[in-house]
Amino acid sequence: MGNSKRAARCHLPATTPEPFPAPGANGILGRVQGHYIAAGLQTLPRATHDGPSHHEVLVEAGHLGTVRLFIEKKLARHNRHSHYYWSVYRAEPAEQQ
């Protein structure tokens, strides 16, 4: 009966804080619709090991106007197979000229 010592410790807060991104770190990425992001990713070359790790792409995003997407190369691994792909991590309005 009652809680064991191991069960009682599992509810304690973590001693190290989890790294959360700073508020606004992704800019307006949450407001950009997915098909605009997909169109921007289609303009990039295939992600490879030797290719660049970051890109910036300008896309026309409907009511948001022209948006600059910041894209990084990521690696997915499954057993002995690895796959490089592009991931958008930030979006911000492009300056009007």
C-alpha cells in the first residue's frame, strides 16, 4: 500500500530546464499556410550531405505578401539508412522596395 520511493520521485520537476525557443523565434511562420511553404521548398535542390546547410527563399504568401523563409538541412536516421531533408524554421515579411 502507498507509494514506493521510486514512484514518488517520478513526479518531481526536472533539474535542468528544457530548451524552449524564445517567443517570436520563428517569426510569422505560424501564419504562413502550408502550401506556400511547400512551394518554397520545391524551389530548392535535393538536400545532400555535401550541399549547403541553410537557404533563404522568397515566396508570395497570399494576404501576407512576400515572405522570406529560412530553411535548414536536417538528417533523419532509421537503422542504417539516413535521409537529408529541408525544414523551414523561421519566416519573416520581406522588406518592400
